[in-house]
Amino acid sequence: MNSAQTFHLISGLPRSGSTLLAALLKQNPHFHAGMTSPVGSLYKSMLEQVSVDSEFGPVITQEQRQQLLRGLFTAYYQEQHDKQVIFDTNRSWCSHLSGILTLFPQAKIIACVRNVAWVMDSMERLYQANPFENTKLFADANERSNVYSRVDTLAQRNRLVGFSWAALKEAYYGANAQSLLLIDYDLLTQKPETVLRLIYEFIGQPWFEHDFDNVVYDAPEFDHALGVPGLHKVQPKVAPQHRRTILPPDLFEQYSKLSFWQDGPTSLASVIRVKQSD
């Protein structure tokens, strides 16, 4: 491993630009970034194995725990030894800020956010675009039976959107919020260079000229395995997409009220957001 290598994390809400952001960042030859990696799941599993709930907990010291967990990152990214900066993507990182910052004090967490109603709209569009596939996002016919059951299922605190939202809110109001940068999906698509320049400033890296008209990222095998084709496909040109929602009005209004990061200076986190009209 490169001893000068720096680790940062990409987290936040699904369907909010994390794959787009990774696709842009990896244009920089000094950076490595990608879609969700298994490091987050491995971190959680190993933590369980070395803690008091495990038979091995009593024989593993606190220092050994930290070495093992740090080793997950260094071992997984060994092949990226030529990269100076590694961005690991996982929605669970917001719920592990204290541990991550103990292992990597210089780490920054970039959390992608979006009006939750539009997150749900995006998930519903993917579902409806694949009417002959029972996606693994839902456990049974009751969960996938209609738009209300599907959206409410995704919003549960232990499911895709609800977990991400709760973890992000914990980090946003928590003791380590100063290491957190939230970027609004709409602003990323409207002004990608402005947003990326602020990200470079936040992580303390020199600017690299990105190509916002030729962005490449797709993971068809992974998406087909989930039963959600197109989940990680990025359009080649960064630009906002204007459309009407396919959610019922009451459902859209309900989930539009969950953007807590628009509340103002109630957190030490940094936020790149669209200016709200008076």
C-alpha cells in the first residue's frame, strides 16, 4: 500500500448522484472511485466478530480491532496502490463515522442527497421499467403490490431508503458532522464544475479539469443480479433532467417534507445545496 494514500468515503441517499459523482472523480488519474463496494459490509461483519457479542471479543485488544478494520481498506484497495486518493462508496458509512475517523482521522465523508420524494420517484420508475422482473428490493408480493406499499417499504428504517436517510441524519447532527459534506443532486447536475471545485477544496486536493460531456459508468451485471437494470448507469453528459413525478400527489407531498438538510445552520456539516426561494 502507498503510505501516502488518503481514504475518503461517499455515502448518503440512493438515487442521489453517488454513482455520477464517482464516475466524475475517477476521471482524475490520481483518484479511485466506484459504485458501492463490499468494504462497508465487511467492516460491519468484522466488527461483530471482534466485539463482546463474539467468543473472540475477549481475546482481541482494542488496538488489534483497529488494525484489523483498517486492514480491510488497505487489503481491498491493494491493487489501487498507484492512486493517491481512494473514495469508497457505501450508504452505511454515515452510521460508522466515529470508528472511521478513528481509523482515518483525515477522512472526509461526501454524502449525496436529494428531495426524498424524487428518490422514491426514481426508484418507482426503475421498478415500473422492469414489469417482468421481481426485483430483490422487495421481499414478497405484499411489499411490491402497489406504489404505496413499495414506497412505504423502501422508507422503513431497515430498508434501502429509510436506513440511508436515518444514518445520514445521525451523522448530520452528530459529533463528527464537521467531516461531512452534503451535496444536492440537483446542484450537481446543474453546476457540476462548481460542485466538484467545492469538493476538491473540502478534501484539500488540487483541481483537475473534468470532462462533463463524456462521463462513463455502468454496472449491468450487478444491476441485473438485483433485478433492477439501469440502477448504476450514468448518462454521458451531466445535465439536469426535468420531468413530472409518477408518484400520486399525496405520496409525493409526504416524502417531500423529509429534507432535513434544508433546515439551515443546525449542524456542523457543510452543505452544497440549491438556494431555496423565499
